Amino acid sequence: MERCRMVFSGSGGQGVITAAIILAEAAVLYENLTAVQTQAYGAAARGGATRSDVILADSPINFPKVIQPNVLVCLTQESYNKFFDIIRPGGLLITDTRFVKTQLKVDAVQKELPMYETVMEKVGKPIVFNICMLGAVVGLTELVTPESIMKVLEQRIPSGFIEMNRQALDLGLELGKKVK
């Protein structure tokens, strides 16, 4: 596998850091990959800017920070405006159509997906927005399998929320595969 550098960005409360942790755990525990996950967030626990870097590889990772991501996910306008220009030329930029209006031209494949609207329409609870986003990333990149993500979810969340998360993951996978 070629090394993949990713940045997940949004605001506090959207679950971007949790999604990055789940992806990294799935890669290490179930895909026999090496992963590094780091995070940064604003002063506010909810509503402040958040960023989480994930690097996946099949060889040792010597530096944990992502400078030029292959994949950039922006779930807010603020994060898009702040990070759009760091994406590696030819990379993949994923945004949510409700929260981000892409205006700036970047040298990347841009995928604008209605992740939040889809979650609200089909699940009715915004708490799984991040899992839908993770499903879209997996659907577009195929870096790990959906089964690996579900195994991590089953270990991390209460059993009463598994089905809702599975539904959100499937919705994201469908969105990602549809535009791939």
C-alpha cells in the first residue's frame, strides 16, 4: 500500500477526532497496517476548530504530522477556508454540502457530499454524522474494509447504538461509492 496521509477537520462536537481514531484503530487491529493519529482542537470543547491527522502505511511511520494530505475532509466552512491549500496536488478533498461552499479552486479531486442531510433524512440523529463521513472516506479510498470499521465500533460504543452507527456507515459508503 502506498502511504496515505489524511486530515479530518471540522468543529468540536462533530466527531472528526473520534472518526480518525476509529479509522486508525481499524487499520492497525484488523488490516495489518501501521497507523499514526494525532489531533488538535480549539480552546472550546464544542464549536472550536478541530483537526486530526491520520497516516496509514504498510511500513514504519517516522513523523506523525501531516504536511500535505492525500485526503482532506472539511466539515465546516472555517476548516475548508483554513486547510484547502494544504492538500497534495491530485489529492482527494471531501466536503459536506450543508456546511461547506467550495469556492476556491484546488489541484485536487473535489467530492461534495450531502452527508449531514443524508444522516438527518435516513437516521434522524446528527450524532452519527462522523460515522457517515467515515463511511464516505472508506467508500472513496478503500483504505480499510467497512467490516474493520464495524469491529472497532462494536468495541467502542454501547450495544444500543451499534445499529444506528452501522446504518450511518452504510449511508456514507453508498455516498462515497456513488461519486467514485
